[in-house]
Amino acid sequence: MSPPGASVNSASASRWRRGLAAVSDYLPALPLALTRQTLRSQVNRAEMMLIESKARAAGMSVGNCVRSLLGLPERTAGRPTRVQMEAEQDHAWQVLQSPGVDPAPFFPGDESWLDEYK
């Protein structure tokens, strides 16, 4: 006997995988080092208002304000250009090298994946 809700969870996971497969048909495959990861942090309302006011004062989105506070490069909204992807690739390469990790396994042998970006 399965636990209550197991079929719902299985069904929603299946729908999610189908949706992900459909989206991936339109997006070029990124090297492992450039795949997006979500970083979450809990803040109370007063802290969030402070972050939002700092972002507004700097003329930035909240996401880019937090990225800059963490010492990470800003990202533009929308599809990045080839130049932006090359810069991000160079940055990821340096980040991986800094603690002594060999970056090569995280990138394909050629740069044909960049052809999707204009």
C-alpha cells in the first residue's frame, strides 16, 4: 500500500519531467559549470525591505543586488548574448580553478554549444 498522496506526487513529478523535456527542446545544452543553481535565503520582512531599498538605490533588480553583495557578476534578464556567455564561461573556469578543481570535466571539449548564442 502506498502512502496517501503518493500517486499525486508521482503524477506531478511526471508532469514536471515532461514539461522540462519540452523546454529543453528549445534551449541549448549548457556546460555543467554554467547550469543555473537556485540560492535561497530566509529573511524577515524588515530585512527584505532593506535589500529592496538598496537595490532601488543602486538601480538594480533585487537578484542582481544580492549577487553583487555576494561578489558575483550581474546577470541581464532574458537570453544572454554570446559575449555574455563567454564571459560567464571564463568566470566559471576561474571560480573552479581557485580551490584547485580541474575545470575541464565541467565543460565540453569544443565550444560548439556557444553557436546557439548570437
